[in-house]
Amino acid sequence: MFEYIADVCVYGLLGLSEASKLGASFHFFVYDSLKIAFSILIVISVIAFLRSYLSPETIKKVLSKEKFGLSYFVAAMFGAVSPFCSCSSIPIFIGFLEAGIPMGVAFSFLITSPLVNEILFVLMIGTFGLKTALLYAGFGITLGVVGGMVLQRTRLQKDIIKLNKPGLGGELPQDLKGKLKYAYEETAWIFKKVFPFIVIGVAIGAVIHGYVPTEFFTTYIKSDSFWAIPIATLIGVPLYAGCSTLVPIMFAFTQKGIAIGTAMALMMATAGLSLPEAIILKSVMKTRLLVVFFSMVAVGIMLVGYLFNLLY
């Protein structure tokens, strides 16, 4: 549906060519803006409605009793089975925070969601084989679990920017009409706070999508040196795409002589550490926490890259 609307707006009303860079950028912007806005409205509405039945204090109490990192693993597994890109995962991440779920657990979902999903898993099996697909999924889930645990222990919870509208807290509504009103008011408040950042982030992603030639970067990572993986990770950050989209590109890179771990680092950084994601996340966290999150995940991605190069 969103792609059809984007086609009509960009190629029909604006008359831009599908083959042009400007047309590709505008189509990307319209499609992703609609998709992410719809995700926010639906996901936050559902979570806000469910919150009317269960107070944040109760959620915190239940999760705080879990041991052995089970809550982090559950969040990472939920991320692994959810078919979202980094920007589309943010509405659920915000919903987790608003529901009172611990910061680290929410981050476990946010880290894993854009990196691992069932579509990617099938593509990896068909392209690289079952062993590589299982290793990648395992490393991605592990990165989410460990990353969430580490971030929880940074004691940077105060760097989360609260989005709750004044007056939404307190006693929860008891009747259905009150619950629906509660969900509507909270969704509207969060949407107004976050949507401007979404527009900025998607606009940046659209420019990159249409005008940055990814083939240009392959010359910098076609190397067996120690620095190839860090360079690939840094190159991937300003780009923006989902892992499922990148699997065929990554395979083409390996066919050109790029080590699989280096190509994997580029793919993971592009999917999980995009610049548009950073812009959107800035609406819900302070710069310090954002830098810590990106740095920690970048290090994890590089370690995964080195492990793959050692194993292959």
C-alpha cells in the first residue's frame, strides 16, 4: 500500500523518473515516512492500550525478578522474529520505554531487530548456506543480549528523554472508553514529539539512497588488513538499508574478493547503525547515551566481522 502511494505521488503526480536519482530519493522518502509513521501509530497505540491494563510499576517489578538475563534474551528473540529495519524498530523501542521496561531490555530488542529476521535467515541459507546463516543469527542475538546487559549497567537511564504527556500517569482508566482515550492521547503525544525527527532522519536516508554510490566504497574494504573491518563498519553507518536487502549485495562483494567478515560488518553497520536511526533516536535519548549505544554496537559488529574472517 505504501509503495503504491509512493509510486503515485512521485512517479505520477510529480512526474519523476524511476531511473533518476531524484526519483529514487523522493520515492524512498515518501515510502519510508509513511511506513514508519504508520508503525508508530499502530504500535504505540497497541502498547498504550495494553498499558491501561498493566501499570509500569507492575512491569518493572516482574522484569526485575528475572535472572540469568532471560528478559534480555526474550527481547532479543522478539527482535529476531520481527521484520523491522532500524528506523521501524524505534516505535516499539519507545513503546517499551514508555511501558516501564528496563532500558537494557529495550536496547536488546533495538539491537537485534534490524540485524536478524526470518527473511534474512532464509536469504542467508540460500546464499551462504545453513552454517553461515545459523552463525550470523546466533551472533546477532548474542550481540543484542550482551549489548542490552552492558547498556543497563552504564547507569545512563537518566539520559532517556521522557515523552509522557503530563497527566497521562496516575490512576489507570477502568472502562473501555477511558482506555481507548488513554491510548489515543499518549499516541498523539509521542507522535508529535518524534515525527519531526523521523522526517529529518528519513530525508537524510533518502539522499544517501539516491545519490551515494555504494560501489565506490568497495575499493576501501577489499583488503585483508586489520583495518578493513573497522573501515567497512564506518562506511556502513551513513548508508541506510535493511539486512534482507543487503544480502545479495554482500554476496556480490564476496565474489569480488572481499572477505565475508568484512562484508558482514558493512551489512550489519548499514542495517543497525544508520544515520537516520541516530537522528530519530536523538528524540528519545541524550547525545551521551546515543554515542555509547552506537560505539558499543559498532565494536560488537567489528568483533562479529573478525570472528567470521577467522572461521572462513
